Amino acid sequence: MNERLGFSFLYFAPRITKAHERWFGALREHGYACAELPVVAATPEELSWLRSCAEREGLATTAVGFAVPEANPVSPDAAVRAAAVEHLRGLCENAQALGAKVLAGPMHSAYGVWTEQPPTERERDWCCEVLAAVAERAAECGVTIALEPLNRFESYFLNTAADCNALVRAIGHANVVAALDTHHAHLEECDLATAIRSSRGSLGHVQLSENHRGTPGSGQVDFRAVLAALEEIDYRGWLVVEAFSRHDPRFGSMLRIWRSLDEGPAAVMAAGASLVAVGN
């Protein structure tokens, strides 16, 4: 088992049900140590069940969440920003209920909201204020928030590792770190390895995802270089394999997944595990 290797259940859907239960065991069989699980819409009962599924297979958990339009950390409306504090605090509590120590995702700004302008300093200040307030609750929950930059087609607010590192430093809280998703970084960075090296000291979570979001190792991302750069900065966090599909058609369409990108969950799990084994 690779003790740092995780797999994102967002491959299946944004909400995990009994239909997905057998894949916890499959993760263990493929050598994974962690299941990354979505928590935005999960009920307390669902979180308890998810935790029990992971524990039964000896798997750790990480949580994945995001900001929403009605609770947007960079909204000009103070009431919406206050709602963002409560929404993100709730995600921290969900992560705690799941037994997760990391809550990763684009929690810096609401997914799907556009101003049609570059981010402003005022928006950055609002984001820092919201996340600094949330970080206190995260610390109480024993959870670290990992902020994920997205590519320019999914977010205007935070696109690059450099901007994410600067935001993390501005927030200045031990429970807020940077995340890096190789899919987004492949689109936005001039050199992925350089972006990783520049994130020494702030990078706390990594998602390994192809340029087309399909089977790891079948696209353009140089995972050998990614893993070598992570080794160079002595990165010790999770390496979460993240692929997407149309198992949930509505979610697939939201992510602009229009075709089959793999040969099924088992094939994706096997490819991800092999990828990291070769990189090591």
C-alpha cells in the first residue's frame, strides 16, 4: 500500500450513495490508503456511513468542498460573505464528522460566478477576511483547509500556484494551505515543476489529474516531473488521484465531460496506483 495515495470519489458523483460502497474495498485492493469524499451536500447520517465504509477498509479520508454562489467569499454583499463564513465552517464540521484532517477544494470563491473582470484587491481582502474567520473553526475541528486554484475557464479569481501561495501567506493561518491540481496547473502554469518548487512551505495537498481529466498517464501531464518536484520540496501530504466521468450525467455535464475518458473505475484506480509507483 502507498501510504500517501488517495482516490477522489468525485469520479462517481458529487454525492456518494450505497451504490458506490463496493469501491471502498476496491481502493484497498489497488493499494490506496485514502478516500477523498465530497461533503458539500452530505447529511450527518451520510457522513457517518461514509466514515464507517472507509474505516472498515482501513482507509483514511480527506474531504472535498467548494464555495457556492449564495455564500461567496468574494461577494461585494457583506451578507453573502457572512453566509460564506457559515457555509465553509459547516464544511469544516462535515470534514471532522468524516474523520478527515484535510478539506480541499475551491473555497476561495464561488464556482460558476463571473464578474467578467480580473480579480481585484478588494476581492482578495474579502477572501482573506472570510477564510481567516473560517480557519479558526477549522483549527477547532482539527481540519486544514487546502485552497485549490482552478483554470481560467472555471474561475476568474484564483488560477495559479503563485497567486494561491500569496493568498495563503496573506491569510496567515496554520490551518490554511495551498492545494495543487495538476489538471488546472497544466493549463495555467508555464512549467509545472517550477510552480511546485515555488510552493515550498505553502503546499499542503495535491490532486493528480490529467489534462483531459481521464485515466492518469494517458494524457499530457508529466507526472514523473510532478512527483520529482514534490520530492524536491519534501512534500509529505496526500497524493490524490482525481479523474472524472459521466457516471453521474448531470455532474459530468457541469464539468464539461462529454465523452468516455476511461475503461471504468477499476482501470482508473489501477492506472493511478501504477503512476505513483513508477514515480517513486
